[in-house]
Amino acid sequence: MDLRSGAIGPNAFGARQPLPLDAVQVAGGLWAEWHHRNRRITIPHGLRALESYGNLDNFRRLLGESDAAWRGPLFADSDVYKVLEAIAWELGREDDRELREFFDATVELLERAQRDDGYLDTAYMHVEGREPWTNFEHGHELYVLGHLLQAAVAATRAMGDDRLLAIAIRFTDLVDELFGAADRSEYCGHPLIEMALVELARETGERRYLDLADRFVRRRGSGFIDSSRFGAAYYQDDASVLDTTIMRGHAVRAIYLNEGVTDLFLERGDGALLDAMRTQWNDMVSHRMYVTGGTGSRHQDEAFGTAYELPPDRAYSETCAGIALFGWAWRMYLATGEAHYLDTGETALYNVVLSGISTRGDAFTYSNPLQRRPDHIASREEEVAKRLPWFDCACCPPNFMRTFGSLEHYAASVGGNTLEIAHYAELDIALDDAIVEIRTAYPAEGRVAVRVRGDASGRRIAFRIPSWAPDDLVALSVDGQPVDASVDAGWCRPAVDLSDGTVMVLDIPVSPRMRHPHRRADAMRGTIAVARGPVVYCAEAAHHDFDIDLAELRSAEVVARDGTDHSGLGPGLSVRVRTSEPHDDAPLYGSRPASPATGDDRLLELRPYAGWGDRPSGAMRVWLPLPIAPAFESLRSCPSISSERT
């Protein structure tokens, strides 16, 4: 077996190790559909967008091969690099003439566009009024380099092609020369370079790249960034990483930074870094994360809000933040071996991440609210109530491409003699001289069948049991015989050595369940959400002839509506509700409490949240209103407060 690394390389101090690049193959099912969509629809769609939005012309103009003016946000080059990374992972699995021609032509373009000293950022090359290294707050130069590094490492590992790596190393060496010394103070306003440098160090064995990543992390919090526009917390620059106890500021930046910090722990074993990451993670999942795994409740600065500030209709919940959370969850799992990190990553993947891309794969959302009102008015492209084919700030679409292009790298790991199954899909996993076949329709179904082909003597297997699954209902059989399926800290570890022909069948219950908000989460008070397995459900007006915003639950029973499997995520569900007249002529603020719904009892159809808006939907909501309790008589008879002096 080829021992080249996947998206995340092996580490020095983690509790778990990722598997080599080609150890995990997607064998069918939902993940295979995602691979196919990525290769045939999403990436080709992205190649056309890079042409029409000017990203490639920005490089050509440096060589006199385009007379177009420079276009795009300051980080426009990063979209090219993310697409190159996605293509590298795809070509590593299977060759494709169109994708290879694009990859070769673009790498050759970058080689010719790069300056002699290694600098390569079209936003600052021959653009009037801009000079390199003059805008660390919003210039994104180191962020863009980070994406170049990630694409280069992917090409080296997946394709055995180091041309892009040579370009990236030349630029990185320039950065190290300029800003790497211990007495320098610079770092980027938008983190990402940190985790990219760690991966470069893993690939090359060069310690100085790890040193540079460490310095960028430990400098943050010094106040170097000019924070007059959004404030220091927006850039995670109000305190050092080690002194930070809450998740704050721009959600994508915060999580990208923490991915890099966790990577540093994995390579250097500094327990203080991991302690800081645990503290911030616990704050996020306890106080600042949507039920979908979305993060960021403020549109103004795409930022985390205060504790329990999670308005469904104003959720920013950026797609890129969901993708970043999936990556951070994987790193925290590698660092600790703890299953609950994977649970959160899975929630993000099947809800906020999938919500950001259409079922077909060629339209996207930037933000992912948990409620849309029927008269929603959008003033910016990231606030639209439907998916768009591309964005001026197109960070999210190419992020999908590279994520789905490398998804199998996050499926399993090894710890000691045990293969741990982190995420369930149809997979063939190479382990020693054996292939461990996993077949499942998860998350639509909870049955996971495993067959061992070949010699895996001395090896065992562990299954992640999500925290939403009742431990006492998990069942396991080996070669047709029931065995102990006890769950400890989120893992089922059968005491069975893997041998040729071993067959295991794991059953994880995925029945629907209610999710109740914390009492301090004011915006969701008096509501419940419905989930099935890791999948969160929603109601859409497009599927009803009554006002879903005024319908109140009549029963706690959730039933499968039919046998339809919605995009591989699960069946349609329904709950019984009582409808209500709109009462649009009622005063906005009345003198009496609102009355309970008095209309007909109806069935409210629920579908996986990730698929909302695939057809014109009007209103949509995840959190469903509970019945309004009859008003207390004492409130009805409460006298008005006299304005007379006494």
C-alpha cells in the first residue's frame, strides 16, 4: 500500500493517526454520489466561474496575456488554489482529461507569473495603489499563500506532482525570510497559513515551517492588527490563544486559527495548546453553536455572538465555517481520541455544510439560516433566500470542491492495534494485508455491515456510537451471533480479533427525536426542533397550504411520512399541528396574551434541512412553535398601572 498521506498527515503527539492516502476507497452509496457530483458537476462549474469572474485573467494580465483589469476581492487567487486542490484529490483517484489539462495549464501559468523572489499574489502585482505587505488587516496575502500551500501538498500527495509545491515553497521561503525571525511581529488578519505551514512541515520534514507556524500563532493577541474597523476580537487579536476562553469574532477566522493551533499541538505536544482548544471548543458547543452545527450569529461581522445568542432567522452560519468546523473536529479527535468531537463534525457535515450546496451541485448558499420568512428581503448576495450559481466573494463553492474531493480521508483512523470507524459510509479500508468492507445506507439507515477480506491478525475494530443514539439500543452481531455491544465514551469496541471472513453487523437506532433549546436561548424559547440520526429537519411553506409559521404542535409523536429517501439523508417525517388564522389585523403589541391556535389539526411535513430551497420555498423553519398556554387569569385581570401621583 502506498504510504503517502491524505489531507491531514501523520502526527507526532496525537492519540490517533490518520490512514494513508489510498487506504480508504469510497465503494458506493451517498459519498460516491457526492464524489461523482463533485467531479462531473461542481468542479467543471467552478472552472467556468474562474474564467467568467476574472480569477485566471488576474494571472494572465501579469504576463501580457489579458488586457482585463484586475477583478475580485483581495483574496481572489485563493479560489484558484482551492479548485486546484480539489482537482488534485480527484485526479489522485481517477484521471480526467479536462481536469488534468486545467491543472497543467494553471500550474504553468503560476510558474510564469511568480516573481523572481518568490512572491505571487495578483492583488498586489502591478495593481495601482497597492503594495505588498502593507495591509495585514485585510490584505489576505498570507491567507492566500496558505491555500496555495494546501493545494501544493495535495498535488504532491495525490498526484506525485511537485511543480506546485516548488512554487509554494519559493513563496513560503520569502515569507520566512521577511517575517520569520523571532523579533518580528507580523501575522495575517485572516488565519489559515498556520495549519498550511504545519502540513508543509509534515510533507517536507522542514522544522522551520513548523517554527513559522508557531510564531504566527503565538504572536496573535499582541494588538499588531489594526482593529479600528471591527475590533480586535473580530481578528482573534484581543488576547493570546492560551488566554482565550471563548469563541469570538469572525467565525471562519476563529475556527481556521484553531485548526492550526490543534495541528501545532499534534506536532509539538504542548499541552497548554490543547487545553486552550478544549476550553474554546466547550464554550462553542455549549453556548454558541446552532443545532445544525452552524456557527456565527451576526451578519455585520460574520461573527460569533454572545452566549446563547442564536437567532434562527438571523443565523449567518457561513458555509465555510461549517467546513472549517468539520476539519477542526477531526483534528481534535486525532489529538484526543474522543468521539464527541466527531459527533459535532458529523452534525456540521450533514446539515450546515450540505445546506450550502444544491442537490445538483451547481448552486450555493453563503449563509445558512434556520428560518426564512415568506416576505424575506435580501440586500446582499449572502442573505438571499435561495442558492446562487456563484458569488463575488466565492470562498464557499471551491471549499465544497476540496472538501468532497478528500472526504474519505476523514473516515477512519488507527490507535494502537485498533481501526476506529469515525464516519459511516460505503468504504473499502486497507488494513495490513486485509480489506475491511463497510456497507451502509447511513444516515438514512443505522445498519452498518462489515466484512473482512484477508489477513488482519492482531487487529480489532471500534465503532463510533453518536451521542444521540441510546446506548442500550445499539446492537451488534459477529458472524450471525449477538455479542456485547456496550458503549464506553462514544465507542463500541467488540472484543473480537479481525480475521478473514469475519462479518459484523452494527445497528444504531436512528429514530426521530425532539431537540429542546436551552432556556437562555431566547430566540428559540417555546419551540422544538426535530432530528433523525445526525440529520436536522425543517418545514417549508412550499409543501403546505397553511401558514407554517403559526402552526402549533399538537403531539410529541414524530412519524415517517413515507418511504421516500431525501437525497440519501432519510425519509420524510411529519408531526401533527393545529393551524391558526393569520390575524394580520391584530395589533403588534396587544393588551392580552396571545390565544392558542384554534384552527384545524393538520400534518406538518418535515424534510432534511440540508435540502431546503431546492424548489422555491417561501417560508422555512427548523424550530417549530409549541402550543401557547392558556393565559393565567391573574394576567388577564391585572389592573393598569395608574399614571396619577400618589
